[in-house]
Amino acid sequence: MDQFDKKQLLQVLQTNPLGMMLISPEGEVTWVNDNFPVISGISSLQVLGKNQTTVPQEYQSLFEDEATIYLPATESRGESWLVVSTQSMGDGSRLQYVKDATLVRQLAKERDELKLRINELNLVDNVTGLLNPRGLYQALEPQVSRSRRYDNMLSILIMRLENLDEIEDHIGIDKSEQLLVAIGQILNDQMRWADTIGRLSDNEFMLILPETPEDITGQLADKIRIRLEELTVAELDVDQLDIFTRFGMAQWKKGEDLKLFMQRARISLDEGNQIHVKVA
């Protein structure tokens, strides 16, 4: 530092790529560098000699440490984000550094939007590895269209875990997810090559059964119930687990669209008998 004279040091400060604002021990702005108004969007005259309460309200956070400031778009400038940090000086004054974080924020926003789009396009449930609701409806819609065109038989079977919330409270989220995977495997074992299975919601599974009448679908529900009773949960480190399930089913009727078909299946689900299975 001995190699710099006062003029050179001032030039370094003035051209610093960060905005800089010096605040006196009394809390008033006594100096700003050349980049401060460029980065902050506020003129030097609006802050010099001012304190936190006398600058425009949207800029009052410039006086704080580790502050993030959002500035809405104006006619002359787009929306921007500023990040402020503080360096205390020996005489009680402090130096505020202002950084333009707009590009970082925009990139983060674009990243989040991209993640959301990817999730929307994803067809697989993260827990069970089965189809998620989007994947199920994408598989069901052409099946309904095919039945409407050719009058083919088509049934759906929905299985609901009535007490999933209580199970999660009892054994925890991780073990509950292991249970969901085990149940998904039981359902998967009952599938034929043309059938489709997926997780319709947090506590519901659905099977799409082409060329299947409703009475056969009912028999399938009985098989699933029996398999549930044979399920062991030793790996979950619990002595016994009570599972309450309910089944709903519907066979496609001539003239029905996807919405009506699902509505009848849900009515059947809501009106179905609750089944109590003790898993040991």
C-alpha cells in the first residue's frame, strides 16, 4: 500500500467494480464511489448527507449488513436485485459494498422454472418407481379413446391407503415409503403385460386393465387384499402394522369420456367397504 499515493488510492476506490458508500459514525452518507449510482440506480445526490430514514424507502436497506434489495422495474431500468455487505472502520464509520445480483437471481429463477418444467414432464413417481398421476392419465386416455372407438372392455381399479398419515406418524416417512414400495411391488406382481399401474396420489394406486370386465377386476382386488395380509414388515423394525384400505373400480361404459369414467371409479372407491389388514 506504501506504493500508492492518495490520488491513486482514490482512483482505485472510485473505479471499484462494486458500489461503495461510506457512512459516518452518526449514520450519514459522506462519500460514494463512481460505480455506486450505476449499480444501485440511485443518484449520489439522493444519498449524500442523508441517513437511513431520509433516503427513498426502497433504498433504506442499503444501510444494513447482509441485506438483499429488490427494485421493481422502471421506465428506464428493468427489475434488479442488490446485495449489500458492511465493513466496519476503526473510527466508528462503516463502508457499505453494493453488488448487482440481478443476473444471479435471473439464472436462479430460470433454473427453478426449468426444474418445474422437468418435473411436469416426468412420468415416474419418485418413491415407488411406478407411473405418477401424469403418467397414469397419459396411459389411460388412449385406452379410453380405443374403447370409445372399438367398444373394447376397459376397467380401472383404485386402491387407497386410508390411514397413511397415521402410519407415517407411527413409523416415520422413510419406513412409510418402504411400505409404499412393497405395496407397489404387490400390485405390480398382479399385472399382465397389457396392464398399467401407477401411484395416483400420495395414498392411492391405480391399475388400468384393458380387456377386463368388472367382475374380474373385483377378483383382482381380492387377490391384492390376500397378498397384503401376507406382507411382512420385519425390515421396517415394527412388531405390527394396521393398514386400512379401500378399493374402487369401474368398467368403461359406452359414450363415457375419461372424466366420467374416473368419476364413477371414485364414487365406487368412496362407497367401498374399508378393509383392515394386520401386517406382522
